[in-house]
Amino acid sequence: MSSATPWILAITTPIVAGVFALGGVLVTRQTALQQERLRLDREKDSRWLADRRSIYVEFLSRVNDCINLLYRANDGTYEKAAFLAASYALHTSKMALNLIATEPVRGASKSLHSTVAERLYFVMSTDGLFDVDRELPADVARQLDGFFEAVRAELGVQERYEHGAVPRPRRWRQWLTGRIFTGADYSHSQKR
């Protein structure tokens, strides 16, 4: 029996080593797959956030363009073609927003869109007769606030920062910035 022991050890040792090596490879591969999945999820979330932000900014830009047109019409500068183009751009940006936004943002944008579009159509139907100062600011300001509130809630933007949330510049940063850009040494002029 003693002569058979080296044969058993000679056969089982590589098999056991191979099983452990294979197990290590499988665990490493599974960990790498999980890390890759997490990275892809983070990239996808970041991309969606950037897409939503750009669509919201586009919608607000179109609303602002329409408001500027209404103020210009109030000053006597009325061009129907500009109003039609602005109205079309506003509707297009609203459709893009409807595809990607959550329900609270869609509701707030619907309210804002309907107010601005209604005013645009009224000006177009009356050939530029509109008292912007009396009718527009209160409605639009209230609805813009609602839209901003809904977008901030969706994007997770906090209105206030907690203590320590915004990094404060350190003295070494000020010293280094002063040395790099001006070549001067400000270390003695600042109080410590």
C-alpha cells in the first residue's frame, strides 16, 4: 500500500490544483462581469440624466423664445412667420419631453406649454394685439416655478446644500493658483 500512495498523490494533486484554479477563474470572471454590469448601469444612468437635462433645457429655451416673441409683439414687432416657427419648435420640444419625462414633469410642462401656446395663438389670431405685461408674467412665472420644482425633484437636485456638501477652497489651492498664474508668493500675505 505504501507504494500506491505516491501514485494517488501524483494523480490527485494536479486534479485538486486544477479544480481550485478553475474555481478561481470562475470567481474572477463572475466578479468581472458584475463590475462590468455596474459600470454599464452607471453609464446608462448618466446618459439618461444628460438626455433628460438637455431635453428640459431645450423645452425651456423654446418657452423663453415664445415669451420673447410675445413681448416683441407687445412692442409692435409682430411677424406671423416667427410666431408659427416658434410655435412649431415649442410643440416639437414638448413632444421630445413627453417621451422621456416622468409624470410630474409632464404635468408641469403641459401646464406651461398650454399657457404659452394659448397666448401665441391669441396673438396670431388678433394680429399682434396682446397686453403682455398684464396677462403673461403671473401665469408663466407660477408655471415655470412648478416646472422647475418638478424637474429638480426628478433629477435629484437639492435646493440647499448640507454642511460639507460643497468643497471649500483650501489655502494651498489659493497659494498654488497664485504661484502658477502670477509667479508670486502669497504665503506671507495671507493670515493663517
